[in-house]
Amino acid sequence: MTSAELADLLKQKARQLGFKLVGFTLPGTPPHFDVFSKWVAAGMQAEMHYLSNPAAIERRRNPLSILPECRSIMVLGLPYADPRTNHPDRLDGMDGRIAAYAWGDDYHDVIPEKLQALVRFLEEQVGSPVPNRWYTDTGPILERELAMQAGLGWIGKNSCLINPTLGSYFFLSEILLGIDLPPDLAFYEDRCGSCSRCIEACPTGCILPDRTLDANRCISYLTIENKGEIPDDQKPLLGNWIFGCDVCQMVCPWNLRFAPREVDSHFAPRDDLLNVSLGQELMLTSQEFNHKYRKSPIKRAKRRGFLRNIAIALGNSSKRDALTFLERAKNHDEPLVRSSVSWAIDHLKNISGDLSKEEDALTRE
């Protein structure tokens, strides 16, 4: 069997496992590594210090420092739900919004089994073990760069990888392999053109000119990776986003035209995550949170971070009923939640000038 035939077999197997995008590239320094280096040097990674670790930076520069035997890299894309076809615009101010990738099971729990199945299939074909290392948003590699090199798409102005027939709603995964497989043609064409919808639509203005993001101002970072206080000047900009954000992808013309309609059953939207009642969610106990989100990416934010986001969304709601729930949480067991509740009450009073006297009295100490 030739290496080209083996690569074709692997692609067929990957598609059987649900991956809609599959390509191969070679290990080497990513073409835009200097952009990443400058991004880190400028502190745009915020508190994600693992991105600025010297050893991790070197691994992103040179995949061989991860797997010295690496001779090819398989890059894959697995779709998740299109937020436009599922996320109801009917949400009112007392409902929270969750990024579409988190509507189903945690991809960290689902995709690894598929990657392991691909490695087993490869080893069966060649009749011997193959050195490998696989990642799905978990390793020190520049996965969008690798995806571009493997022909899966181009890096858009919103920093997402965009495929010309599927848009950008998909998870990326990579398998470093100690075997020679022919690389696919890199996708160097920029099809964003003069479009700037994502830049104009970003609620916090975090999209930078070099196709990177200022994580310090990105709603996805603020509501997930950030484990502490969200700056007061950023809180009103979060609106009712309580875990992640889809805005820059929802306005992208490539998603408006080509976003896939079918997704792996593991990522099918859960009804309770499409319409999240902020008031009820704010009262979740540790046990209730752990039970409800045990299979969800939302567990990454931890209860205190998630309820912090809930409190801020209630403060942004302009709804009088929000005060009732916020008052109940003033003495919350988590200091981070208490401080967010306090901000939300003050903010809600400021933006709700028509609060009744009874409601105003309710918020007094």
C-alpha cells in the first residue's frame, strides 16, 4: 500500500467517524508563528499563562519538540450546532445565552475516542505501532495554523478557521504521526475580502487587525477562562452571554450560507441549555451544578465562575424581577458571586430608572 492510499483510507475512516474536514500537513514552524509570538509578548493572552510558558511556546514553534518521531500531522474538523438555527432570538432579559459549541456534551470527552480509533485503524493497516500524539484544543500547538496548512480553510478576521463549504462551526483536532503521509495543499487564499462584519459586531471590540483577539476583552475568555473578577467596564458589554460568545461567527457570511445542519448526536442541543433561566440558575447548589453540567463544557467555568456570569447577566437584564433573585444571593457562599451580585444590583438600579418604590426599598441594606 502506498502512502497516498493509506492517507485516503484514513480520510475515509475519519469521515465515517463524523469528521467533515480532514487533511494532512508536515511538521515545521507555522507560517504565522511570529504573529503568535508578538501576541504573547503584548500580553493579549490575559491570564492564560500556559500560553506564554517558554516550553509551550517552543512546542508551538516546533511540533517535533512534542513528538520527535513526527513525520506528518493529521488535522480534522467535527461540526457543532449552528446557533442561528437553534438559539432562539425569543430569549428575554431573564434568559441566558450559551455558546453553541457547549449545547451538548463536552467535546473533550467525545472526540478523543474518535482520535484513538483513527490511530488504531492506522496501526491495523500498517501492521505495527505508530508513534503518535493527539490533541483536541488541549495541547501546545497552533491548531488553526496547522489546519490552514492541511488545506482545511483560512484564518478569518475573527481569528476562527473558516472553511469555504462549512463555515467555522467545528471543533479542530490533530494527530501527530510517526509515519510519512503526503501533505494536502495549504489553503493560503484569504476569502474574507473587504468584509468586516465580525469586527463591527463584536460587543467588546476585542478583534485585532492581525486576525487575533485581545483575550482581556473577549467575552469567551471573560466568561470561561477568567477565574476572577470581570472588570466593571466590561460587565455591561457581556449582555446575557453566560458562557462563551458566538457573535463574531453568527454574522460571518460564510456561516450564514454554509453552516452544516447536521451534527454528531453528542453535540445536539440540550433544551435546558438553549433557554437558561437566569433566576433559577443563580440558586444552583454545588451538588446541583455538578450534576447538571457533569458532561458539559460549562463545568470548565466552575460553579463560582458560572454563577458570577449569571449574576452579571441579571444585572444587564433591565428586568425588575431580576432584583428578587439577586437579593436572595447577596450572601452567597462564594465571594466572587457575592461581589458580582452586588455590582448587578447597583447596575440594575442605574439602568432601570422606573423601578417602583417597593423595588428600590428592597435593594436597601
